[in-house]
Amino acid sequence: MFGIGMPELLVILVIVLLIFGVGKLPEIGEGLGRAIRGFRRSMSDSEPPSSLPEKDKPPKNDAEGKKSA
């Protein structure tokens, strides 16, 4: 429905060039690349949710996890 073709991309590129100028484009691209890499890294390294049932939680290594006799 909202497909972006080559003419639309060229218009967007021209507008970006007019707003930021040629000198800023590498900085913008570098920042965008870092943001995408960071997002991907955070999605792949995400921790499991903290609302796991008690039986699924890993055992504690400290004195609280051990029963006293």
C-alpha cells in the first residue's frame, strides 16, 4: 500500500542533503549504523524475564538458598 520506490527515495535523499548538507551525511550514517547494531545486540543478548516461576529460577549460591539443619 505504501511502497517506496526509486523516485520517492531520490526525493527523500535530496531533502536530506538540503537539510544536513554533504558534510554531515557520513556522521548521520555512522550514528544510524551504531544505533542499529546496538538494537540488534540488545535483542540477541536479552536476559530472560524476571517473572519466572520459582521452580524455573536458578538456585542461589549464597546462604539464603541453603536450608539450615
